[in-house]
Amino acid sequence: MMEKVMENNQVTMMGEVVGEFVYSHEIFGEGFYMVDILVPRLSDSADLIPLMVSERLLDVTQDLRGQLIMVSGQFRSYNRHEEHKNKLILSVFVRELTFIDTLEENEKTNYIFLDGYICKEPIYRKTPLGREIADILLAVNRPYGKSDYIPCISWGRNARFAAGFQVGDRCRIWGRIQSREYMKKISEEETEKRIAYEVSVSKMEVADPLGEVM
């Protein structure tokens, strides 16, 4: 059952370590640490993606900045209470990690597959230039009754398709994890730069509860 559940949330990415390991929490004596990697896009830009790594996977006391790694795992979320409301915190939970020598040009450095359920009414809109966008929130089940809540953004034809989704629909998504900077208003005079994470959708399909494509 656990292996089957894990298949509904698969991430593989390659990038450069750009930060130090920062302690996050401990479960049953196993320490978990956060570290950021810079994942190149096919364009000249890159995404800054947070990883959650167990101390059992590698020596977290090392400074690995500048090293290239390939990781596989799951995109996970948890709620953190902040400023009198819950904030959704997202990171890649690493199950496997290997060091690599190079990143080949045009190599697929950022891949995610999700199989979950629409848990919020999709938001469809158009940019001032007429580009169609739809935001959806996907609940992806984990073992022991837990779920991860993953924000996804789709464009064009996918956005029109997503606009018709209903809460409770089962949906499969293929794409990549992207980071996006925005300014958070703290007070009338103060703003703060923050980073949001979401899945940029390249392909999506609706399935029935048994997993058959509709």
C-alpha cells in the first residue's frame, strides 16, 4: 500500500547546492535539514528549490555549496502558523541523492508527477496581454491519512481545461517545480521579498476514482 501511495508524488531534479544545511526537525532520532539548490531552466533563468534531507543520506556538516546533485523524492507541504494565519510551506522531501559531475545542455533537470484531487475551486483568469492562466490546488494523499497540498499553475489550453475542474475531481499532472519572487506587504511602509513555489503544468488529465482516464 505504501509503495502504491508513494507513486502518486514523484520528483526528480538536478542542480547546484547554493546554501548550507539548516536544521529543521527530528523524528525518531533522525534529523532533517533544509538546503537550497539552483535548478536551471531551458531558458537562461533558474529556480531556487528547497530540499529537506535526512542526516542519514549524507554528512550534513559539510559545506557542499557549488556541488552538483541529483535527487529524487516527493513534493511535500505543511502548515506553519504565521502572522495569525496558516502559511503553506513547500519543499522536496529527498529519498535518494547522488553527486553528479555536469549538467548536460537540454537535460531534463526538473520533473514532477502528481496524482491527486482538486481541493479548491480553480481560479481562471487572463493577463493584460490576454494569456490564459488557471491556478489549482491539488491534494495528494500520503500514508497514514496525511495529504500534501500542492499549488499548480497552468497556461493556455491547459488553463481552459483546468477551469472546468470540480472540487473532488481526480487529476494527474506532469510538469516542473518553479520558484517565483513576490513582494509581501508587511505594513503601510514596509514590504518584504519572499519566494513562492508551485508546479508549472506541462500536461494534465482527469481520471475517475479508480484511476481510469476520463
